[in-house]
Amino acid sequence: QTGLVSANPFFASGGGMGEGFDQEMGVVSTDGAEVLVEGLAMMEEFDTSQPWYLQLHMVDPHSPYNPPDGYRDGLEGLDPIDYNLDAYPEYTSLLEDWPSLDADTQALIRTHIEARYAGEMSYSDALIGQTLDALDAAGLMDDTLVVIWTDHGEQIFERGDLGHSWTVHREENDALLAIRAPGVAPGVIDEPTVHQDLWPSLLPILG
């Protein structure tokens, strides 16, 4: 029993990445909350007394960095800027203008973006918490392997660009992996890893 709910058009049937799933829901929304709602509804259709696999692919945080209300505290009190960072086309204009902006303007814009990015991170964290709560409420946490991983970081003009797919420096190349499973002791690994390490790390846990 396998299901995929994805907010990323590249990780869905349109990009050839939906093959092999019994159920696949394409790009529902860029809002992770909708991915969570659809994913939990899909999970309710599973016979959870038998093996099952559900993948929820969210894109938060991602430009345009547009956290929902309640996650914008870092923007309070900041001086306004000339770019509407709720709209994606503004990021293209900002990238074009960036080299010609003075240092103070650049610093203020970066502060705005960093606050928005932090808001989206907090929002994502809350959605992950809701997912774990839903699994717990369904009585599934005692025999479910939960894996959380990201595919890239984001550059906020540390090297003159915004977003990802520009360079292979740490700002864009850092990602995280978290594993929660019964019998797996808490711990931290801070050695270099790559995404190809994912399945070899999980298969022994699954036996």
C-alpha cells in the first residue's frame, strides 16, 4: 500500500516520479497544510495492520517566502522595502537589481528575507508536529518508521544569488535527515552524508 502526495511538480507523475505508487496525488498546493490534509486522508484508506508507505512532499520553505499569518513575527518593526516578496516575479527583479543596490538597502532586504524564511521554517516545523500527532492519535507510532529529509538549502545572497541551483556551496548544499523509529536511540550524526545514504540507512531498521 503506497501513496504519494506532492506539492512539487517535479516530484509527481508529470515529472515521471509518481510511478510505482498505488495512489498518487499531483500538485495539490504549495501550502504544506493541504499536502498534510490530503496525505492523512490517503493514509486513512490504508489497512495499517499491513505494511504501508506514504510520502508527503512539501516545498516549504521555498521562494516566494510567504509564511502564513502567525509566522511573520520577524517582520514586525522592519522598515519597508521596494519589493513585494509575497510575489515570485519580484524575486527576479530583485536578483537583477541586487548588484546596483547600496549596502544598507541590501542589508535591509536580507533581513526581510531571513525573517520570511524563518517563518516558513517554523510553519514547516508545526506541520511536521501535526503529522506526528496524527500518527500518534491513530495509534501508529509504535510500529511506524518516520523519516524527514530535505533536498537542499537556500542561499540568501551570501554569494550574490537567492534561492538554490546556483552553486554547490554550503548555503545551498546543506540538507537534513531525521529518523524516528521504535528501538532507535536518539543521537546525532554530524559527518558528511549524501542522499544516496538514505535507503541503506533505513533498510536495516525495517529488517
